[in-house]
Amino acid sequence: MRPLIVGLGVVVGLPLLAIALSVALIESEEVVVIYTRDLNGEAHAARVWVVDHDGRQWVAPGNRSNSWYQRLRVDPRVELARSGSQECFLATVVEGAESLSVLQEFLDKYQAVIRVTALLNRLLEPGGDSSPPLAVRLDPC
């Protein structure tokens, strides 16, 4: 009976440990809060990474199914809290080759964390998101 309990503990514990490690690593770099609204107008906050590129602030979903990303696709008016201030922006999704230079900025800024979290994501979500790359440009309202 004891090996079964230990085995169950490992099966349950390792994914939880991987998630906790991933969250801790993500929070070890600059993180901002993006506020999006659902169809009922209710605001939702999500913590995301940000880069500055060509005079604009950019965010990028790690996965297109992220709820904050899905909400901004419906209502592109968002608010971003960064460095003690909160401002209104209009989100524009930039896909494919156009987004590569921005995504390189993310790789440069968050390099160590991206490597580890990418490995953890592959372990936790083996199918992953194989969609073309994208980034979200934030233009002032």
C-alpha cells in the first residue's frame, strides 16, 4: 500500500512543483498587469511580461488560449499597470514575420526564464500551441 501512496504523491506532486517553479520563475523578471474586459464588461487582471520596441509597449501570450488574450481579441481596449501607473491602450495583434523582432526582444529580456518555462510547458502540455508567432502592440487610447 505504501508504494501506491508514494507513487500517487509523485504523480500529483511533480506537476504541482513544476507549476510552482514556473510561476516563481516568471515572476522573477519584470511583470506588468494587463486589464481586459469580458462580454459583460467585467474587468479581469492578468500578470504578463512586457517589452519596449519601436517606442511602443508590447505583450505576448504564451499560448493563444490564454483568457486575457481571448478577451482582448473581442475588446481591444485594455489597461496596463506598469511602474506605478495605469494607462489605457488599444491592443493590436501582430502575427507571423512582423512579430519576430518583437519576440526577439522578449527572448533577449527574459531568456533564462523562457528556456526553463518552455521546458516545463512541454512537460505539462505536450501538444502545446503550434500556431504562428504573434505579439500584441499597445497603442495609447
